[in-house]
Amino acid sequence: MNRKKYISEIFKEASNLDLPTNVLGDDRMYVFHSGIKISFVSGEYKIESIESDFYRELSDEEVLMIFNNGFKVGALIFSINKNLKRLQHINQLITHEIQGRKNYKKINHYKNLREYFINQIIKSNGSIQRIKKEKCKKTHSEKR
């Protein structure tokens, strides 16, 4: 896998999108979308996840997934996967709390978090479907 080539192609696509989070500078540029930060600083491309307090470079599989799906859809799929992991963790916390101390305030808090992550997944899925529908309309209108 030619990681640098893929990241540079993703960056070119992302920088051409009309996103409100494009940050331009003299020798640097950043694009943020759905928990992904892609940057070009001093001639070097970098793609990272902003899912925690520290940036984490994406794995080769994640970069390839974004490359294959396009930046917008790939970032949304990444966001869905991240929220699914969080949802699984929250469900484990709920189960642990129910089997253990049975602190109902904590259980309620976890249930609210679970609902939040489910809504985020639904929102991301809706965005993906809307983007795919727009692409189909563009492709269909170009054929005419």
C-alpha cells in the first residue's frame, strides 16, 4: 500500500470540498470532518483521528477505507465505527452496573449516553444515504 499516495489523494479531495472546517495557512492546511483531521504541513500529509484528547494516526486499513469511499463518506463510516465501539462499551457498563451495585443514577446516565450514540449513528447513516443519493442524481443527469 502506498500510504503517502492515498493520503495525498484524500487530501486533494478533502481540500476541494466545501466544508466549514477547512483551515488555511501560509505553509499549512487542515481539513476536519466527522472526527478526522487531514493536514498538509511543511510538505507532509497526515491523517489522524480526533476521537480523544490525543490525535491518533489512522491505520492503513482505515486510510484505505476512506480512500475507497471518498473523504466525506469515509469519514462518516469511520465515525459510525467509532460510535459503535463506544456503544458496545456503554452496553458493557450498563450490564456491569445492573449486575453489580445497581446505582440507578449511573444506569440512567449510561442509558442517555447509549441513546446519544445511537442517534449519532443514525445521523451519520442518513448523511451517507443523502450523499449517495446526490451522487446518483448527478450521475443520472450527466448521462442524459
